[in-house]
Amino acid sequence: MTANQLILPLLIVVIFAFALLKRVNAYEAFTGGAKEGLSLFVTLFPGLLAMMFSVSLLRESGLFDLIAAGVGRWFPSIPSDVFALAFFRPISGNASLAILVDILNHAGPDSLAGRMASVIQGSTDTTLYVITLYFSSVGVKRIRNALGIGLFADVIGIGVGIWLTLHFFF
């Protein structure tokens, strides 16, 4: 056995040993955590489902392809496929990953679109998903400036990603 294969069993043994030393009922703590996790899932699932439905609706309707083609006329050096990724990246990691895979399959990983999409995927985050998940899980009702700052950081990440790709690969 390698060290990687021993980490998880060793961690479980350490947790049980610590629970025995502290005289904590590990089974009750585990089931209580599982119940708490399920109640959190029930609380978060409707919002996540609505967000995933909205992203799928935009993508499958073809509306976003029309918008990306229109915006692509203003920026001819940027591949139009990248606009879809730049739009969906702050919303949904799964949607943006699907768009990235589509770009890599059609244009290739060494193309300008493939490289630019890869840089954007790695330099931004799913801001709306993170705010939806983490803020609602701790019960925060007012997000204040988090959304604006997060989206601003995404715009900067996308812009710098496009600039770096054009600078180094075009």
C-alpha cells in the first residue's frame, strides 16, 4: 500500500480515537451532521434548480448564440464562442465547463478560442453560484457589495484572460 491509500483509513482511525478520548458518541455526531446536511440541501435545492433551469433555457433556446454573435461583431479578434463562456462562467460552473468542452472539441485545445476559453475558465469563479450557495447556507439575507465586487472581479479576470491570450498566442 502506498501513502495515498493509507490516508483515508488513518484519518478515520484518528477521528474515532479522538472521539473515544473526548467521550463523544461518534455515531450520534455523524447522524446529526447527516440530518443537518439534508436539511441544508432541502433549503438550497430550489434556488440551485431555478438557476440551472435558467441557464439551460438560455443556452438551449439559441438566444445566447444570437447575442454572442452580435457582440462578436464589435470585437472581431475574440472568437464568438468565448462570449458564451464569459457570460455563463459567473453563473454556473457546469454550464461554463460544458461550453469549454464544446469549444475544445470544435476548435481544438491549441486554437485561439481553446486557449482563451481555458484561461478564462481558470481565472474566474462562479460568483452567482457561490453567493447563492454560501450566503443562503448561513442565512445571510443581504449580500451588500458581495455581488458587485464578485462580478467586477469576474470582468477583470475575463478581460485580463482575453488580453493575455491575445498577447501571448495571437
